[in-house]
Amino acid sequence: MVRAPAVLTTFSFPTRYRPARSRVYTFGMPDQNFGSVDPAVAAALSHIVGPRHVRTTKAERVTYSKDGLTVHQRMPGIVVLPGTRDEVIAVVRLLAAHGVSFVPRGAGTGLSGGALAHEGAVLLVLTRLNRILDVDPKNRRATVEPGVVNAKLSAAAAPHGLLYAPDPSSQSACTIGGNVAENAGGPHCLKYGVTANHVLALEVVLADGQVVQLGSSGGEPWGPDLVGLFVGSEGNFGVVTRITVRLLPVPQAIRTLLADFGSVRTAGEAVSALIASGIVPAAMEMMDQSCIGAVEDSIYAAGYPRDAAAVLLVELDGRADASVAVEAASVETLLKSHGARSVKTAVDARERERLWLGRKKAFGAMGRLSRDLAVQDAVVPRSRLPDVLEAIGRIAQRYDLKVSNVFHAGDGNLHPNISFDGRVDGLRARVDAASGEMMAACIAAGGTITGEHGIGLDKLRYMPLIFGPDSLAAMLAVRRVFDPLERVNPGKVIPVHACREWAVAPSTRNAERGRRNGKAGSQPQDEARTRLEGSAFRLPASEFTE
Ligand SMILES: Cc1cc2nc3c(=O)[nH]c(=O)nc-3n(C[C@H](O)[C@H](O)[C@H](O)COP(=O)(O)OP(=O)(O)OC[C@H]3O[C@@H](n4cnc5c(N)ncnc54)[C@H](O)[C@@H]3O)c2cc1C
């Protein structure tokens, strides 16, 4: 049996990369304190959007100081809520003229600290741009403003027999603009693809206020794939103000199965076996016992078996009932032959909705377990899921932490969630260390540091484990094409300070790194793996906000 690598104990980054001590977590750079925004800017913003839509008091700004990953906090200098595309352009131009940094924000459901702005920056909230501009059933596409809530787009398309496929579990709140910026996934992205596969065209306001059109609403792009480049850029390249997306027909036939397993390993192995069989379910989600308990104790109770070590929620869909029924029968047989204790099929749409509501509200239900929740997000090769899940269990045990797993298993996506009470002395440090080790275990298994929640602030410290100096320098160079002065969402995604150094002489640094390792030109990812497998590695601690 392949075992997950042992978890790490010691490693320190070179002195110059060490994070500065500050209340807010930053990796590899001192916290960027640009001072407060000039009050004249607030007055000018009021002139553009109206005084009601500019928030300057501490009580107002604190509402926007966190996103869905509440372990991070930053107080924005000013919060501005434009109501139209023209107001966005005017705001961005004003900020450019004053050299003020800004952070685009949708609904703030992000889980990587990406939509937070520091004291010297303006938070540009796009939720008032919430119009569905066009639903074009003939061409199966829609054009929306960025603040449209994900679920509302599918609701608007439903009368035409269409839907918008990417369905993050936060779809009742998150916005399409935020989905584009994060390249959001969701349960049904296993079959239908993530946000990047559904965006046809974008209108983007660049940091200097220029307005550019990327892609083509006809779906036949020419030249370089700039839409592909922009989707997933985490608010680093500019503000999306219009989005044209593909719509798909609502499936005519659906079967939803709930399989119950006596061990997490067996459930993980069944996931691999099902995909290896060639069947691609519309969705395949896993929840472990702790998650099941949280859901069943909540108002979202879905009838999941409490004594199961894990359940798989598998959905199959298609055009014809008969073929979907045949496929569902094959899946049931396969899951049983791979250890499922029972497989139940939802009898009607109501039961199906109940099963899905439990899954989609699982994060919320975990709020019952403790005061704080650190949500992790990684991806591993599907075949390594059982090993990595066991490794995560061992880490949780060693740190004496409560971890609940709920994730898009079919994609090899993982969300170990640590419930804790941040008021308990020393607990945050333990959560932080355990999170780092979990992430390291995923990297060591050949995975990567985010499946869908993005890097934001939270994952900055892991970037050098995955990308070499040359790759980080290339990312920075691309960012500067869109935003030469790095004023949009500064300090996110790329560990800027380190990268700036690398950008000077990347090859030399790479070679030095190789020499230190006794190998010419080796990549940090290899280094990380070597260190991980040698059990001699510790990630630098982040600093969760007090
Ligand atoms: C309960 C729960 C479940 C979740 N489930 C999933 C899931 O299944 N799949 C998944 O992928 N994610 C999931 N998420 C994470 C989150 O909902 C997604 O990342 C979502 O795409 C964020 O959208 P938002 O509108 O809240 O964006 P925000 O959190 O406001 O912002 C996220 C990022 O997008 C940028 N941004 C926002 N709007 C714009 C714009 N108009 N132009 C440029 N940049 C912009 C911000 O700067 C920031 O970097 C979940 C979150 C929660 C709380």
C-alpha cells in the first residue's frame, strides 16, 4: 500500500524571505502600509457615486474587513460601491490620478483573503452592478454585470430550458465577477468544466481606467486567449464590468445517488475506481463523518447516515431517462463492489434537492462545531485521495484539532476544514501549523495548493513551493502588462517582494538554489518534495489576525 509521506518538521526560508512580524499575515514582504487614503479622494468618490455609496467610518469599513476565510482581516481605507459601469470607470480613473491602490470585491465569499484591502487602499465593491443584461436562448449565451449572484443567472435562464453550469456551493451569494476572478468551480464542474470553460467575453477596466474587450461573444476568439489569461487572475489584472457566458440546456434526466462507506479510504478508492471506469458523473462529492454530523444537526439535515465514515453524493445526468438509469445502475454496482455499504437513489426532485442542500450548506453547518473555521483548499491526483485523507487525519490527531472534510472528490479537490475557537491561547498557532502540514502533504502527493479558492493572501506562503523563481517572475511580468504599477489588489497571489528579487537575476538564483541542493537548476517543487519526503521541512508560519 502506498503511504502518504511523513509530515514535516523543520525548514526555514532564507532570512531575506522571512515574513515580517505584523498582525496581518503577509508572506515574504513587510505588511504594506500606505497610510490612510486622502480625504479628498473620499469627497471626489462621493461626487461620482453619491455619498450614500462611500463608506468611511470604522463601523462601516469593518463590515468589509474579512471575506469567507475569516482568519484574515484587513481594514480598507475607504469602501466605494459604484452603481454603473460608467461609475466604475470614473472611480478607477480617479484612483489612478491619485495613485491610490484598490481591490475589486464581489460578495466577499472568497476563501483565500483575496477581497481584502489595506488601510491605504480603496475597496471597490461591485454588488450594485447586478443586472442581467441579456439572455440569448438562440445562441445559448448571456451577458451580465459582475455583481449578478451566480444562482440568479441560472434562475433567469431556466424559463428558456437553459442553465449556467458552474455552481459553487456558495452560489446563492457569490457573484459572477468573483467567479471569473477565482475561476470558480462547483460540484457539477466535474462534467461541465469550471468557470474558464464557460466565459466567452469580458469587458475589463484596467488600473489606469482604460476599458478593454477580451474574447468574443460569438465564442470564436482570435489572437491570444486573453479571456483564458484573465479568468482566475484574482482581481490582479483589472475590474471585470461585463461578462458574456455560455449557457447549457437543463438536463432532461437526473439520478442522484448517496453511497455510504465504512471508511474514508474505501470511499476515496471508490472515487478513483468510478472515474477509471470511464463514467463521468455530473458531480461526485464526498463528506466525512464530522461533516455529516454537522449537517444532520443543522436545519439542512439531509438524511445522511450518521454512522457512515464517509458518504459520496453522485449525480448522473443526460438527455434520456433510460440511458441515465442504465448508467446509474452501473454506478451503483461499481460503488458496492468497491466497498459501499449501501447506495440509495433520490426518489424525486424534492429528495434530490434535500441531498444537495445538505452538501451545499455544509460549510455553514460547520459553524455549529466551533466559533472559527479555517477552510483549506488543495488538489491531489484522485488516486492519492485515500492516502492524503489519512495523512490529514493523522495531522489533525497530532495537533488535537477537529477537521471535517467536504469536497468535490471527482476532481481530486480537497477541503479539510479545521474548527477551532480563536480565543483559546495558542490554538491559532496550532491551526496554522497543521494547515501548513496538510498543504505540504498535498504537494508531496503530487498535488497543488488550490483547487478553486485561489491564492489570495492565504496561500502566498506556499507559492515558492510550487513555482520556481522564473515562473514567479513570469507571472509578475504578465501582471504588469495589465497593471504596470501593481495598484489593483496589491500584495496578493504572487509573493511580490521575493519575486522582485528573483526578477533581477532569476537564472542565477535558480542555479544557486540548484547548487545548494546538489543538483543543477532544480525546482522548488522538487525541493519541497524532497524535503517533505525526508520529513525535514516546516512551512513558515503565517500570522492569523488576532
Ligand atoms: C460556503 C462557501 C462555499 C463555497 N463553495 C465554493 C465552491 O464550491 N467552488 C468555488 O470555486 N468556490 C467556493 N467558495 C468560494 C467563493 O464563493 C468563490 O471563490 C467565489 O467565486 C467568490 O465570489 P465573490 O463574489 O464572493 O468574490 P469575492 O470574495 O468578493 O472576491 C474574490 C476575488 O475576486 C476578485 N473580484 C471580485 N469581483 C471582481 C471583479 N468584478 N473584477 C475583478 N476581480 C474581482 C476579488 O478582488 C478577489 O480577489 C465558497 C465559499 C463559501 C463561503
